[in-house]
Amino acid sequence: MLAAKPIPIVEEIEGKIYVLSGTPWQAECLLPVPTFEVYDPSIEQWNPLPEPPFHEQRWSRSQIYKVIYHSVVGTTIYVLALNDCDDSDYYYSYNVNEGNWKLVGKSVDKLPVPHPFTPLCVGKFVPAYNDIFIYIQFDRVCAAMIPSNDKSSPTRYQHLAEVDGDLLNRDVPSIRGVVVDLGEHEMCIMQPGITDSEHDKLGPCCSILYITTFKVEKLIHSSSSAQARGLKLLKTVDASDVSQTTSHHDNDVEDIRAPFLSITLLSKGFYDLDAWGPEAPHICSAFFHQLH
């Protein structure tokens, strides 16, 4: 890289690697410039990119997390970051094809993307399906079935309880996991965290890395029209008529509420991070590359 990047964001978009500086290592420590750059492997070259508005001052008055969360949707990077001028959090966007930063606003509702794609979540599509998105939001691993064609159909959600890490605390703001697609139906979750008081092997307050791999398969292939009918039913029926109405539309209700994925665990385990150093664990990014 052209400059060092503390706690960076690292993302691959259309064959290029984008790297954005996170929070300075120390309070009132200047960030090296450029704070944002791209690597093109076809020519093996790094190039600087426009400085983001939240890094214009290049320093932070404290070690609070300046770049809080981020997400990537297509060719656009969305960032939730702290503005030093008024100590407020704002959403920003950067489209790699347009090449400029835009201020979106303070509210997540201003983002033109479904909730699982916002910086509050981190996830990846399952390669075998173009409508199944596996994501982490705070302390939960979830799946979303996102309609690709019929915009009137609802997005469906399922909590993947089988994948969640037991005895793992993830309430530290710096702690975020990553979702990695391993090809076809296989996915991987990596989450740094801290053991709770009931962990029998490592004991309480140990820094650990939780890694699980699993296989994802659809249970049902319900039509968009059926999902739309189910959503309309749930929104319009009067409470006094629920029992009578659902007796005629059980299938429609199940289209909305029933699980739509089967999860098969392939591996699951904890890895002790204390031997790696005293700092809080932080995963910047992860990639899977299969050698042929």
C-alpha cells in the first residue's frame, strides 16, 4: 500500500481491492495519507482515491471508533462514521465507478438498500442462490430471502440458531465478524469475541475467535405471489378474525413465517487469541480462494 492503514476496511469489488483507514492507533494521532486507496492486481499497482469526508481532519480526539460499520452493495461502499465536527454519526457512500463520496444522512432509512445490506449488518450471498443473503447483525446470524424480481414481495428472515456461537460475548463495539462464501452451498462465519463466565475450557473474559462452516439449502420454493398474499393477510386481518381467516389461508401464512433454509453444520469451534497479543480482536476482512 501507499500508506499504512489502522484497523482498515478491506473489500474486493469487481476484481480490485479497496482499503480504507479506520480509527487512528492513538488519540490525536494523524492518519497516514492516502487514507483510501485501491489495488489493481492486473497491473500490480496501488492508486490513491478521494479522501472521505470523515477523514479530512486525519485525526480523532479520542480512540472511539471513527469508522464504525460498513457494507458493500454492488459497486457502492456504505460507511457509518463519526464526524469530528459535531460528534454525530453519519452514513456516507462511495461508488467505485463514479469515484466520489456522498453524504447520505444520519438515518439508516436514508440508505437506498434493504436492511440486511446496510452498514449495521455484514454478510454475503450464498453462491448457489442469488436471493439468499447470510448476514451478522450484532449478536445474531441470520438469513434473508430477498425477492429479485417482484419488488412487491416481502423479504423473509430466518435466525440461524445452529450457527450462533455458544458462550460468546459480542457486545464490544469493536467486535465484528465476517461472512465468507466457500462456493456453491457452503458458507463460513468468523467472529471474534470474549468468553463468558460459563466457558469450561478457557474461563471468563478470554479473547477468542469463533469459526463455523455450514451448508445452506432451500427448504421451499414458494412463489412471489404466494408471499405477497401472505404479507397482505398478516397486515389486514382483524385480530378477532385471525383464527377464522387463517384456517382458510394456512399455506399463505406459512409462506411468511416458516423457515425457508436447512442448515447443516460442517465444523464449529473456538480458537484462543490471547497468545496473539493483548489488543482486542478485530477482523478486517476475509477471503476464500480455491486453488485449481
